[in-house]
Amino acid sequence: MRKTILLTLLLLTCSGVGAQRPDKRQEALRQRGLGTITAEAARAHVYFLASDLLKGRKAGEEGSRLAAEYIISRLREQGVRPLLRDYGQPFEAVSRATLGRARWFVEPDSVARVKAGRHQSLRLRNILGVIPGQRDDEYVVIGAHLDHEGMNPLLEGDQIYNGADDNASGVSAVLQIMKAFAESGAKPVRTLVFAFWDGEEEGLLGSRYFTETCPYINKVRGYINFDMIGRDPKPGNPSYMVYFYTAAHPEFGDWLRADIRRYGLRLDPNYRPWDYPVGGSDNGSFAKKGVPVVWYHTDGHPDYNQPTDEPQLINYEKTAEITRAAYLCAWRMANP
């Protein structure tokens, strides 16, 4: 009788019945994280980050530093560790002395060359958190820029470029995905880095610095970017969004199609595979290093880079749905 029981258990294991249990557990953990993503949380993040208190979050100024401290407080709250010795990754951007719009350099060789002459300097700081994976030699980076355009004291009326869509909406997504992974209780296969870039509006400075100085950039298996994910540019279609991804990875498009069906996500994506996705946002810094990218976006609108980009104009339900879709994408990237 004992031999019969052992033989039955062996057959069940070989047939895959026993192997289904970890998959069910993983799905339960994934669902636990998915359930933490809400429109209310998106609203709370955006209303703070795009408040007049932060004065438009201009890179190098007090508003962007307040935004960074807010982000750090959320990382600490979830028990997410700093990637480096501290949550901040300070760096310097320099440009040659000019009366016009500056061209900033962050690459170490360029910085040294420019600093040899008359120059101007910006002291900036990326914010980086990490959830260690089972592998310490493979990474997935999830990021959004935290800065915006600041203030213009010469404007009549509202002088603050609050940047609710650009890019408080994107920061809210990274914060919610970070929380979802932290509260899922799952240990991803690949290490997850949550990145909040400084100086994007000045020329992708934070992501450029990270990709130029990261000693394991060739081990980053994917980058997920958020820049402007909260508006409805197409009247009558509030589910519309734009989904850019590296064309050499058609599975990224397949994943979103499958997740919309499986989880009932209320999204109508415009799929835009891109051979060399180097334009538009911080995705470009990673694409130039050969890292496959996904970029969530909801397209341009009349309030882009205007003081009228205000929190009350954000579609928070859609922002949350895009965040859920991106969390599911990140889960697949992190657990190959």
C-alpha cells in the first residue's frame, strides 16, 4: 500500500499537478499587489506634487527638493531600501556660460571638459529605491521624472507651471507600482529599481547620468517609463492611451493585449512599436544603451508645458488603470 501511495505522488508530480501550486501562489501575490493600486492614491500623489507649494518643481530649486523628500517618505513608508548608500543619487550638470537656454552635460568626461572654462553648474539628485530579486545580476528599472518647469514671474495671472500631467501623474504610477510590489510579499526574480529622475526638462539629465555611470547597465533587462499619463486628448474616448515599446520585443505588445482581456482593464491603447525609441522622454537614455523600453503616455494636449496643467484636469481612473497595466508588465519583466 505504501509503495502505491508513493508511486501515485510521483506520477502527480511528473504530470505537473504538483507544479501548479507555485503558479497559483504567484498569481495570488500578483493580485494582492494589483489590489493596492487606486485612483484615490493617484489623486493624493498628484495633488501634492502639483500643488502651488512646490512652485513647479524646477530642477535644482526648492520645489523639486520638496518633491524628492515626499518621494523618499513614501519609499521609507513601504520599507523599500535605497539603491545606494542613501535614497539620493546626487550629480552635477554643467554648461558653458550662455545667456540663452543652456545645454547641460552630465557625462563625466564632458563635465570635466566644460569645467575647464567659464561655466554654470546645477546640483541635482535622482531618487532611487530597490527591491532585491532572487538574481543580483539582472535588473528592471521603473522610472518617471519628478521635475517640471518651475515659475515665470513675468506671466500675467498664474505664474506656476504645476505639471500635474507632466509629470506628477507619472511619479504617482511609479510610487503605486513600488507599493504594489512591496505589499504583494513576492520576491521578484530580477531586482527592481524604482527611479525618480531629476532634470528631465533640462535635457533628460537624471536618466542620462544614471545610464552613463551605472556599472551594470548591460544587465538591465528592461526599462518602464511614465511621462504624462493622466489626460483625455480624444473627446469621447477616455480610455485612449499611447503605448510605445521597443519593436524588437513584440511580446511587450502581446502582454498588454493579454492583460486587458484577462483583468478587464478599461484601456484603448494605440500600440506604437518603435525600432529605436530614443526620443520624447527618459526612455531615450536607456534605449541608447540597448535596453528594451516601454513608455506609457496619453498624448499631448493644449495644457502641455503651460500653467494650466492642473490637478483637477487629470483623469484619475485612467491613471490608475494605466498604473495597473504597467504593474502587470513590470511583473512579467521581473519574473521571466
